[in-house]
Amino acid sequence: MNSSTTLCAYEVSGSRVKLAGTTGSDMDGYGNVWVKRLRSPELTDELWLLVGGQAFGANGLNIRMRIYAYDSEKLATRWMPANVWGTFTVTVNPTSTLFWA
């Protein structure tokens, strides 16, 4: 059994909806997927999303995270750290720097 997860962005034009982009297979196999919007005065032209998920294996809990940006035309990966084993907390400080511990 495996899971397949993707984020899709759509562009609305009148009464039509057009697929603008997807995140692909970045989160395939990961469960308990969560999405958080990142807000900052510097991010006025793009929507930024922090996405994370968990996978359980023989070595324990594995966490995968990505940051995607959507600029009204396409979805793009902005941050893709190495997967992390164990649990941790993500904090965003006022200068938009990410920390996890």
C-alpha cells in the first residue's frame, strides 16, 4: 500500500478553471500531510505554502518538507531540505528564516 499526494494550483478565468501547476510526486508515500500558508509583507506577489508529511519505516518516523510558491501562473519549489528522522518543530522568525529543532 502506498499513497500519492500532490498539490494543484488552478487559474480562474471567467467561468473556466485551468490547471496552472502541480507539485508532482514530491510527497508520494507520505501520510499525515499538512499544508501551512507562510505570510510575510515580503511575499505580496506570491502565495507560499509549507507542506510536510510523515512516513514510517524500520528506522522510525521520517519527515519530508517542501516550500512551494505560486505566482498566479505556476507552482515552483522554493525549499527542499533533506528528509529528517524523528520529530521536530518548525518555527518561522520575523525575517522569514525557517528553523527546526
